[in-house]
Amino acid sequence: MKNIISKLMLLIIALPFLSFKNDSLADHPIPLLPNKTLDGKTIDESYYRGHVTIVSFMYIGCMGCMNEITTLNKLKEEYAGNDNVQILCVARQMRAQMMQFNSNDTAKPDSANLRGMSYGFLRKALHADHIAYTIQPACIDKKSAMAVDGNEISIKSECNTITDVYGIDVFPTTLFVDKKGIVRKIEVGGPPTKEDTGLYYDLKKEIDRLLAEP
């Protein structure tokens, strides 16, 4: 098991993380992806129109991303009675990976090479919460990303869609999108721990400001 945990930590470190943000998105309409959400919705201009939207770009294994899930879940609960607020996760993963990550499938790897590992197990190992808001996988499912027996999911199956479409290389990056679908503010980085509330209050303040606009 020690070897397994070591491999998981290597996975976390090896995934992409850079230290700049793309300010060119600010004051422009948010780009759209054709990929459907896990519940089959299409994210188009009408999705953003009339709503204040928080868009979080993340990948599985990024600890700031994992901690931010808790913050965004709290905001989801805070605004549960307000249809004008919505939260969208754009994940640097495939649909199958995000479905496993957000499931209760926490099967342990059966060997030191992580064979049979589920993303639900990885979520549990990282102490990450379920995602309570809308998930849009940015990557297209490919059969080549799966093992022949269908039980092993490759840890090298991320894509560059988020970078290509949004110019974002920093995870997590969080966008504030106003009622007209315009990106109004960009936040980079997640909370240092799940219990940290600083980001929660920063996000809430910006949401309330955008809600007050006509």
C-alpha cells in the first residue's frame, strides 16, 4: 500500500501546474465547449444569460482543486434557493473519469501498478468531497485510454482542451461570469485546506456584487 500511495503522490506532482493566469479572458464573452455536462446539458450562450456563474477549471489530483470543491459545495448550498446563481466545473478529464470520481466506487488497487484503481478511490485518498454542482468534462472519451479488460483507467488521459480554448494552464482557475456571459474577474489558486474559508467569502462577495447589477 505504501507503494500505491507513493504512486498517487507522484501522479499529483506530475500533473500540470504553472504559475500565471490568462487575463485576456477578462471583459470578453466566455468561450464555449461543445462537450455536454455529465447530466447531458449543453453549455451555450443561453446557459449564462441572466445568471451569475462561477466557472471552476480543475483536474483530478490538484490539491487546490480538491480543496476548492468543498468551498464551491458550500456556495452551492448557500445559493440553493436562488436560480440566478450557478456553478460549473470544467474538468481536464474525460466523462468516464469524472463519473467515477463523483461516484461511490472506492475500490482499492489490486497491485502496486494501480491496476483496477477507480477515480472514486483516488478522490477518497485525496480526502476530496463529491462535486455537488454541474460538471462538464473538457476531454473526449477514447477507447485507447482504457485497459483491454476495461477495469483500468489510464492516468495519462488528460487533454489540452482547456489550454487551447481558454488559454488556462493554472489549476484551479475560477472565473466570475456576469448575467451577459462576460468574464468579469479571474481568481487563480485554491484554498490551502478544505477548512479554509477565505476563498468562500471572496467568492460570495463577488457573486453578490454581480447579482446586484441589472
